[in-house]
Amino acid sequence: MKSRIKSVTALPLRYPEPHDNNNLRCITLARVETEDGAVGWGECISQVPESALAVKVIIEQGYAPLLVGEDPLDVERLWQKMLGRIWWYGPQGIAAFGVSAVDMALWDLKGKLLGLPVCNLLGGKLNGKVPAMASVVLDMENLDATEKEFAWFREQRYRMVKGGWGKKPDALFGLDRKRDIEVARRVRQVIGDDVQLVFDVMASLLKWDLSTATQRLHDLEPYRLQWIEEPLPPHDLKAHAHLRRMTSTRIGTGEQEWNVEGYRRLIQSEGVDVIQMDPGRCLGITGCRHVIKLVEAENLRFSAHTWSSAINTGASIHLCASSTHGVGMDFKPHESPMQHELVSDPWIQKNGDIEVRDTPGLGVTVLSNIVKKYQFK
């Protein structure tokens, strides 16, 4: 007789993020346990306290009653069941966070029950390694420090690097044209010609218009960006299409989408080259899997935005490993609590890649004592 799901619980965590000036950030974990004691772990990037706590309510009062007693191997059916529950308030926001975390935990659990890594369950390991993109918040006030950090990335043999935003609201990448060009010049100089470079504008805050974005992309052309991330407000799909036609730099966006329908509209807009997705946001591994099929059909590329915990990193690695259209994934280059303390076996890059583990499930072992350390109410 098959072991059924016994419990579904959510655990909000709050921790200081070294990559963000030690500001407090939040994630919410999902823990799914079977009657036989097998456990799967998932995560959503809930980011702020009220969101993390709200996800707990959604998971434990909305999804858990639907899933307890069910077969944990029926991941797609259970994903559809959760979407059916939230039809009235929509598969976005807090609800999407909750689905993402539980779905990820179900895939982890299924892999453990079957003795297989998640990528094998998604169709097979097409890539044994996944490119890791060292991703940091730029110090736009101390360009010497920024230059030194990117030089260190090269020493660590990263082949992809990304910087964006800024450490203060009045010192963001994208605010000062001359300073942006100087940052690009100095970064390209220290990383050399063979390292791929990405800049993150986050224009949803800066609100570049089409004219400004066109000028700025032309300014940055000498520094050979692999792509530029969110050069325009994400909702303005028509402007993205115009920008893509008028410039030669690839455009990456999609990080702020929530579901398959949103990604379908984005892809059909013809304003994007690299689709960004976060399994801890856009309906989990199952949601990303559906989006990746759309990306593959249009012969585009995708990048995994995974800037939270080692659980999310594991999900992103397996998604990238199961497709030929992934270009890599964001990766925190410095030690942080959710990457190196939460699990006993943190992900380590070597020569710019992360090896896809053959360990059943997502490939990481969550430490319960560390979960308790950072849990809050």
C-alpha cells in the first residue's frame, strides 16, 4: 500500500542577507511528510515578513486540507488541485508563493520516494553541469570596491557575472548615465573579454521610458552585455518589442511574472530574448516546467532567478539540467545563511559551473535546527 501525505506545514524564516548589506529578508519553507516519515522540502521567495506569514496561512489552511491523504507521487494532479482552490483570488501573489513552495516540496519528496534526482523525473539529465552566474548588488558609490569584487569573480573562474540595483536608493545602476558607463567600462576591463556580463536595471523602480532605454543600451554596446535585465517596466510589453527591434543587446525579463499565462503573453510579445523565472515564485517546478516548454517551442532561452536559499537553487539546477535552452542561473557568490547554513551540503561552483547531483530529490539536506533558528511568528 502506498504511503500517503500525512502533513503539509509552512515555516517562515527571517535572516540577514550578506549580499544586501545584511538587511533582513524572508523566505517561507514548505515541509511535506508522508505517513512513513519521508519528507520533502520546498521554498518560496516571500521576501518580507507579512508576505512570509501570509504564505503560512495559505499553505496550512488552504492547501494542506486538500493534500493530506493524497498520493505524493501525483505531483501534477496535486498542483492542479491547488490551482483549483485559488481560482477566486487568483494564482498570483501570496497564493503563487504558496503553490511554489508546496510544489517544490512535492517534487523533492517524489524524487526521494523513487530514489531519483528531480531532473530525471522531468525527462532526464540533459546537462551534467549548470552555469552559475555570480550575481550581486552593485556598489555604485565605491567603484573601486565594485571593480575589486568583479576581479575576484574572475579569479574564482566564473564565466558569467551580473550586477544591478545599488546599495542605496539614490545610488542605483541606471540613475546616472556617466556613472553607469564608467561601471561598465571598469567591470569589463577587469573580467576580460571572455566572461559574460549582465546588468540588472530593475526599471520597474527607475521607470526608464523607451527613449531612455534605447540610449542607454546603445551606450553599453561597447561593453558587450550578454543581456540586460528589465530595461523597461515589466508590464510594458509593447515597449519591450520596440526596444528589441531598435537595439542589438539581448533583453532579459520575466522575473516578475507569476504564472504560465503571464509568460505566454510575454513570449508572444516578441520583446524578450532571455526569459527569467524563479521556481520559488512562478508556481514551482511544475509551473516552470510548463513555461520552459513554451520557451523551447519559440527557440528562446531562459535563466533561473534563484537568489534565496539552497532549496530554490536545487530546483533551478534540476530545471536547467532537464532542458537545452537554459543559459544558467543566478548564484550568490559569497556565503550566506540560507545557502550555506540551512543545508548540510551547500552548492559549490567550480570553474563557473555547478554539478548536477545524483542525490534523490532536489539534492540538499535541510537542517531542522537551523530552520528553528531563523523561524519567526
